[in-house]
Amino acid sequence: MKSNSTAIQRVANKKPHVVLFQRKYLCIPYSIFLILFIIIPILLIVYYAFSDATGAFSFDALVGFFTTWTKINVLFISIFIALQTTLICLLIGYPLAYFLADKKVNKNAVLVTLFIAPMWINFVLRTGATRDLLTWMNINGGNYPYLATLIGMTYNYLPFVILPLYTTMLKLDRSQIEAASDLGANPFQVFIKNILPQSVPGIVSAITMTFMPTMSSYVISDTLSEGKITLLGNYIYLDFSNTAWNDGSFMALIMLVIVGISMLFTRNKENQDSKGGATW
Amino acid sequence: MEENNKIISLSHVSKVYDGVTVVDDFNLDITKGEFVTFLGPSGCGKTTTLRMIAGFETPSEGSILLNGNDITKLPPYKRPVNTVFQRYALFPHLDVYDNVAFGLKLKKVPVTYTTKKGITKTKLKHLSSKVIDEKVARALKIVDLEELEDRDISTLSGGQQQRVAIARAIVNEPEILLLDEPLGALDLKMRKEMQLELKAMHDKLGITFIYVTHDQEEALTMSDTIVVMKAGQIQQVGTPKDIYNEPNNAYVANFIGESNIYNATMMKKKVVRFLGANFNCVDDFPVNEKVDVVIRPEDVELKRIGKDGNITAEIKEKYKEKLIGIVDSKVFKGIHFEYIVLKGKNEIVVQDTKEFNVGDVVLINIGPNEIHIMKKELTTNVFTDAYIDKNNKLIISDCTFDCELTQLLSDSHLDENGYLIGPDNKKYDLKDADVFVEIGLSDIEILDHNPNEDENIGEIISIVYKGDHYQYLIRTKEEEDFVCDSDYAFNENDIVSINVLPKNIKLTLKGSITKYEVE
Amino acid sequence: MVKKIFGQIYIWLILIIMYLPILILMAFSFTDAVYVGQWNGFTFDLYPALFQNKEIMIALGNTIIIAITSALVSTLLGTSGAIGAFYLKKGFRKSVDLVTQIPIVNAEIVMALSLTILFVFLGQYIFHAQLFSFWTLLIGHVVLSLPFVYISVKPKLQQMDPSLYEAALDLGATPKTAIRKVLIPEILPGILSGFLLAITLSLDDFIITAFTRGTGLLNGEANIETLSTLIQATIKKRPVPAEMRALTTIIFLAVVVAVVCVSLYRYYQGKHKKTHAQERMSKL
């Protein structure tokens, strides 16, 4: 006891006491990494988007983008193909997720893993396989570049749609659905009034997981359309290869803006969800 | 000599979080070997005080001395103090043995040895595994868990986890053991058992226990000293007996054990008046002083003098100046009956082994020794038996006030039908809800009574001049007393109207709001 | 009943369609035809050929090295970042969370381009050297997987009983020891799933690799090739090379084995928990 209290005396006398280590300091290397390799690069994109080859401030890239018909065309095609892919994936994936999550239809959890498993096979290899199959079936880039690209996109992004939808479907309150049918709602009404609203969070995250990646994808459109369809991603890659940095950066900036808008939208959605969760 | 007995002393300790004072000027000395309990409702600062002793929080002001040394800023791992946490905080990835041995494995003790050259040196060394084994075994024996060394924490019951948590703390031989509501998660039977065991453990180990709880019964059963806290301040420090029998104020009395608390006034020397009757008492307070009286339910004696709720003129005549009531409810509690006896609108809770029936007219007798008189804190008017009527007005005996019900639940509002709507859209009907009311002395406005108006009226009983203002004691017809500070002069026996702005009426619901939920 | 049959048919139909390209590729890994659809008779020849193909083996080696190093770095950095951020004041924590979200929602090509610009910029104005190498590639892959480690660890921290850390301090552990002995073991499942996610993302990546790679690793003086870049370069104008079909079969089998192992592990874990629960129930 005596030695203990003198030990305390010793420590207590070392005033002022300095706490050398705090848990929050662990965040420092991480934050530095984020600043160096995420924030600064994005700022550089903004800088290059509004400067010319000499590094002076300039609107050339902006003017160039909005006056070059092909570039605007690329933007619209990208948005269009992304919308189509997202819609097709949702149409296929939604009932699939519903059936997978329904205990009456499927009791096998491994089946769900099987739907996600393609993600573990190299993505470029998968794209090549799809292309070869389509070529065998005579739907190649030469004949149907647009259709081939669309099929390739759907193949690739379907697992990304199934996963969030399935997780939401698992949380569906099945008793509510039964109650609704019990009260005389026909299956269509049950779906519109009950199942669909309950699964909105899953749909939102499925859309965010498909829309942007599709717009910016490079390998799929390049491989499946045999270079005949150019999306934003291909265009940026092209600009980058031709060291047309300012133009490429401006396109990247446009994508960033679209991402920012979609991020705002989904964040609000998430906040609402968490609020909803709190009341339950 | 006395200095030596003090193991820990907190002087002027305060803790402020984001501008909110959680602990306010806390002063306390704890003697070595004592079992001290911090008792109070949640949010009273008891856990924060404990956490400052453990070292998890640093006081905003003041100092903490351990054996006379300042440990205010010492980090927790350097203090000879161990904690048993509320939800045990056992390490789920370790088994029982490793949980208990956790502290021992980190400990370094000075070992003296002689080098080849014959020089004696002292080095800090970890404990040998043999020593650790022995100590763990001893600690597990103390908590009766000898055979569970290799078990996973997740396979233990709540009570067993509790014991592991205690073993893990005492194995380090702390000078002080801190226990933060350690029995809160156990069921009632388990809790009772553990209370006795903890008490026995305290006797056996001989170290100081500081225990935090909101359960007054637990505090009374186990402690040598109880520290009753409210809003970060100490209300009373004393032995369980002192605190039970001689509460310092109505708050303490209300918190410790079930009790009847009434507003009362000293009529004569050692005569106090409450519930419309005079009683002899042993405490001496100045005449006309407004006081609180506390009567424990087991101290009230009943005698049947009539039945069917019929107080006849004969009874009235015979027991004039005595307290008469009607038995309103009866509950059998095993060893005794608990009755609620009504005297007008006032309730008297009585515990008695004799049997009475609902509706019996009873003579209520309270011995002079059983009437505990406490000086009223004249900072606020406190009304313990007020309620809300169907129009959402506050009823204090014969007075009716407008009040703000939304203060009973944060983020709530009233809907057009007068229901209180909570933040989660739950609906509450507060009709007949019992509330605890506080009204500041200067928040009561008194005016000359206008006989044409329907007002709350009272008679001025006493006037005290306080230097720059008057303090009036106003008594209503139903003998409810209001104390009020005013700059205006009135005379004794004036009839005045009593007004309070709704925002100045502080309400606290008795019991949980959930019981008023509708739909 | 109708729903059940229809549902099961639908599930299996989509599953077969989804796996069709890979299954076809696998089937044609047993014949040495140039393209899919041409059957030249059954043979195992493609498998030894795969292992003798130096280009593919080098790419495979590079891919594995990058996956493991980048996953290790992101796990270390992401875990410490998540722990640190968890104990930051709310405002700071929110901004760290927000910046962490950027690479997750952002288009990969934008991240790749921005990193390239950074490395060129740094090379030109600060280091006066060509920076593209294994290190820039590593940074690229860490940017890719770091946020995923962070978001796998974060929920584990939120689920953890906050008094565990205090209990460790109370028992005499310094903050560093408490983190090592209590906090890390508690959030280990999150760290592991973050690590696995990081490996997966790195193995699969093409765009960031294509933008940020330089010379080095097993390629020596030449540009680093990973499986993704190698396959991309070869399939641009031609069908998937014959040896790659054999590689597909091997990868597919590995995935199937992994899925089976994980399912079995989960199954037994579930059983294990159940028996413990029963044990506890019987005690009561």
C-alpha cells in the first residue's frame, strides 16, 4: 500500500500531466491520405478543367464541350444507356430478389451467394466471355453494337442490383403484406401500396450502384461494341491517351457534378431512413 | 489521525459538459473501508462523479485526493481503483480466466535481485503465471465461480457475468472498488441475493466500496453511508438510518422509501398543523414557520370509527380537531396491508397489519415521534399532490392554474383535442395525471381580490420583511399554503388573488408518461 | 403454389443465363479451338499451356502481389482511420465520413484520371522525375479499397460496448495496450471483411491499374501487367485467348470452393451458437 501511494505521489508530481496518446490521433495518417490522394486530385481536376495547355485560367474546355456536338452527344448517349441498363437490371433483379427473399420460394442461402459470385471472377474476363458468347450467337459489335453493349452492361451490373434489393426484401414486413391481402387487396394493389414503398431504400441504392458506373464504364462498351459506341468513360480515356488533359478534366468534372447531385439525393434518403428507423 | 482514515476526498468538484453543469461543487470525504452509496435518479450526476473518481472524466473544477495525493488528472490506468461496470463490460473475445487475469497480466511489480557483481538492483517485472493462476483462482473463489475458468463469456448467465466482472475488479486488489449500478441488469431475485453477497464481500475484503444506484432499497440494505444527490448536488450524507428517519428535505424523504409528505405550518411551540388537524411533535420550529412533514406509511395508526364512507355528524362532533379519513383502497402485500386513506383530496398511504375495509371511516393517529419535520427550502413552492384536470389545467387543492403540459415531454406539442403529442407521434391523455409542482417564490403574483372575478384566492397569514421585499405566506380555504415574494405591501388577513404565469409553473410527472398513452 | 413454382423457375433461369458465358468458356477449355463455338475434339492441352504461358503467369503474379500489398496497406490505414474518426468530435467525424464516401460513389475513371493528374503534377513540379511505378499503382489500389475497409470497420465500432475500452484502462492498460488487446479483437470481424473486400476489389480492377501503373514488379523494365490489363489488351480485337479459357475454369472452381467453404463455416457456426444457447437454456 505504501509503495503504491508513493508511486502515485511521483506521477502526480509530474505536473502538468501530458496525455501523449489519444485514440483520435489514429485518424491522422488516414486523413492525410484522404487529403493527398482524394481531395487534392479532385481539386486538380477542377484546376485543369478551367485552364489551358499553358496552365492559364481559361474556359476553353467548357466552351469546347458545349460547342462540340459529338461531346454533348456522348453525354446524352451515356445517360441514355445508363438509364436503360439501370431499368433493365431493376426489372430483372427486383422480382428475383423478391423470390430469393421469400421463404416460401427459396430456403437456400447459398443460392443468393451464387448470384453474387460472378463478382469474384475477373471483370475483364467476364466481359470477354460475354462478348465471345454473343459473337457465337451472331450478336457482335459489327452487327448490333448497341444491343451488345446493353447486354454486356446488364450482365455486369445485375449482381450489384440484386444484392441491395435482396437485403431490403429480407426486411420486408411480410405480415403487413398478408394483412393487406387479407383485407381484400388484390396482388397488384398489395404490390403498389405495400411492397414497393417498403423496398424504396433498396431500389435507391441499386440505382446508385448501377447508374454512375454504367455511364463511366470503359471496358464493357469498348469490348462489346468493338469501339463503335463511345461513352463518357471512353471519351475521358481517349482524352487522357491523347494528353488532352483539360478536355478530359472538364468531362470528369461533369461526372463529378452528377455524382455530387446523386450523393445529395441518396444522403437525404438515408437520413430519412435512419429517422424512420429511430421511431421503430 | 483523522487524516489517515480518509482514503479519498473530493473538494469543490464540478463537471460541466457543453455548458451544462452535471456535478456542482461536490464535497465529500470517504473513510477507508467504508461502503458508500451515491443515490439519486438518472441524470443526477452520480455516475459522472464515479467516473471522475475512476479517471474516465476530468473534473472541470476542484480536486480529488487519494490518500492525500492529488489524482485529479491521473489517467485511469495509474489509479489503484477498479470499476465494476453497469453492463459488466466483459471482454467477449476472452474466456473467464483471461478476463479476470487481464489486469494481472499487465501489472509490473518491483523485483529486487543481486547481480553477479553483488550489486542489488530493482527491476519491474511481470507477475509469473503461477502467481496469476493463484490470484485468479482466489478471486473466482470469492465470487463462487471456481469451475467456470475456461468458459466463454457468451455462455454465462447474467448473474455469472456479474460475478466475473466483480472478480476481474477485485483480483487487482484495488484500494477502492467502484460499482456503477452493477445489479441493474439482473432480475429481482438475483438482485436481492447479490446485494447480500456484495455486502459480505465488502466485509471480507475490507476495502472501500463506492456504489452508484438509483434504487433506494438497495442503498439502504448495503451501505454504511448514503449520499443522496439531485441535479449534481448533494442533498444529504448520512447513515441509512439517519437518511430514512431524519431526511433533510422533502426531496430526500420522497426518494428514500415510500412516504407521506405534506405542507405544514407550526402553530404553537411543538405543535404542527397539516391535513386540517393539529399534531404534537418533538421538533421545535418557530411559530408560523412553513415546514414539510414526512410520515412513513408504517408509522400511521388507524382506528375504525365508522363505515360505508359515512362521516356522521356524531363522529364529527366526537372527533373534532382530530384527523378522520375514509379508506379508499386496500392492497395485501404479504406481511401487511397497504391502504390509501383519503382526507378530503389528500391521500395518506398507510401500512398496517390490521385489516380494514374500503369505505371504513378511520381515525388517523400519528405519534409525535413519527412526525419528521423539515425546514422548507424557501426557494420554491413545492406541491406534491397536484394533478391535471380534463381541461389540461393544473389543480392544486382548491386552486386552478393554466400550465404548459409540453414541458412533461421534450419535443411534444398539444393537438386541437388537448392530447399531448410526443416526438414519435404517440398520443397521451394527461387527464388526472398526478404531478409534482414547483413554483418560484417570485413567480407568484398577488393582487387585491376582485370579488366579481373567479380567482384563486387566499388569506395572508404572515408577512416577513426581507430587507428589500416582503415574503408572504398565503393560505387558501383548503389550507394550501403559497409563499410569495413581492415588492408590494399587503396586510395580514387580506384576501388576495394568486396568479402564476403558465411558463413559471414547473411540472414533473409522477411515474412514467407511458401509462397515459392512448391508442 | 403457382408462385413457388414460377419463382423457382425464374430464379434458376436467370442464374443459368448469368453463368452462361462463363460456362461456355469453361466447356471450350477442353478443346484447343481458336474461338468459342468451334469444337476441335476433347483435350486437356490448354491447362499445361496455361502454366507455360509466361505472360499470363507474370500477370497473375503481379495481380496477387498488388492485391495482397494494397489490401494490407488499406486495412492498416483504414482500420486506424476508422478507430480514430470514431473518437473525433462529431463535426470532424462527419467530414471524414463524407470524404471517405467520395471514392465509393465516384466514377472509377474520374478517380483514376485525378490520380494520374496528381502524379504527373507532382513529377513535373516537385520531384522532377517520372513517378509512375509500382508505388503509384499501389496508391491507386489503396484509394480504391480504403473506403471499403473504413465502412466495414465503422459499424463494428458502433456496435461495441463503449465501456470495454474504459474497462481495459481501469484494469491498468495504457491506451495503446487497450486498443491492441481489447478494441482490435472486438472489431476483428470488420477488419477481416474489409481486408477480403480490398483483395477482391484489387483483383478485379482494370481502370485504376491502367491509369496509374508504371514499370516494375515481375515485368521488370516493362509496364506492369495485371490479369485485367493483359486480358483487356488481348481481347480488344480477338476472342478470349485459348489458355484464358482454362484460367476461367480454374478461377471459377476456386470461387465455387470458396462459396462452399463459407457456407459450411456459416452453417457450423450457426449450429455452434445454437448448442450454446441450448446449454444456457437448460441451465435456467
